[in-house]
Amino acid sequence: MKKDQQDYYRDLLTEKIDQLLGEAGKTVSGMTGGNENFPDLSDRASRESDRNFELRIRDRERKLIKKMNEALMRIDTGTFGICEVCGEEISEKRLMVRPVTTLCINCKKTQEEIEKQRGE
């Protein structure tokens, strides 16, 4: 992969990580900032449900940040954009859609077919 492509993906991943961390910070400050006291039990339950949903989203984002950091490490080591199964280059089109991917489209399809057969 060319240096300008690596720089593009490094900037893209870094920007997205910063964005997700900013959202996480807003969530934390929103949960610790106010002393909400809902006298109505249904209002309290609704708020608790909303918070749980938001925390699940943040957990998924935390996992995505981990994958993005791993992708940044692959850029640094020169293995970014190379399929970890077959060793072929991952298409630019696939990397644009999912820059954290470690599999080319053919290996990913094979993996999904095996998972489907196993019932996963």
C-alpha cells in the first residue's frame, strides 16, 4: 500500500476514534451530571431503559475503537490491507467501507459460509 493511502486511512481511523471518544465523554458526563429524580415509576423505568441502551451502544463503540487501534498498528507495521488468511491485498473498495477489516472479501465469504454451516 502506498504511503498516501496509509496516511489517508490513518487520518480516517484517528478522526473516527476521536469522534467516538467524544461521544463516550458526553455519555459519561450526562450520566454523572444531573440528579434526576422522577417521581413517576414509568418515567424512571423509561430513563433507565434509555441509559441501558446508550451504554450498550457505547460498549459496541468501545469494541470498534479497539479494532481501529489494531488497524492503526497494522498500518505502522505495514500489514494493513493484507488479508490475514490468504495474504492477498484487500480491495480498496472493501477498505473504504470497512477499514478495520482483516479479511479479503473471498476469505470473509468463506468464513461466513463455515459459520452458517455450524449454526453460529
